[in-house]
Amino acid sequence: MLQDAQAIRHYQRITDALTEQWNRGYRLDELRLYLDGYLAALRNSNVLEPYLVHRLEDEAVRYLFDTSNFAVPEPEMEPDYDYR
């Protein structure tokens, strides 16, 4: 569980971006590449401590592989009325 305020903000940005990209049609492999790039940028910029980046990665990967976060709602079937 993340407790650092800055790490939580990055987690929120990541999860919002992943959800938005999913809704645009990107799929799991592409989302994983995005996440890897985001985390690499955090590591190289030294914005967060390395252990916080590792925790952030664990939480973001858990979010990414939780199928309920990216479920596609099934359309409701309209009743078929027969007016004979």
C-alpha cells in the first residue's frame, strides 16, 4: 500500500492514463509498455526514492492485471416486441 503523497499522485496519474488508453482501444500489451516507460522515466529522474518506485510498480501492475478495471460492459438486450 502506498503511503507517500507523491507516489500516490503518480499512481493516480498512471491508473487514469491506463483506463483512458484502454477506452481508446489500446490493449494489455500496449498498456504494459506505457507503464514500463512511465516507471523508467521515474527511475531516471530520481523524483521518487527507488523503493517507492518499486512499490508503485507493484501496485500499478496489480491494477493493470485486475480484469475488473478494464471490463467492457455488455450492451443490454432490447426486448423483441411482436405486434401481430
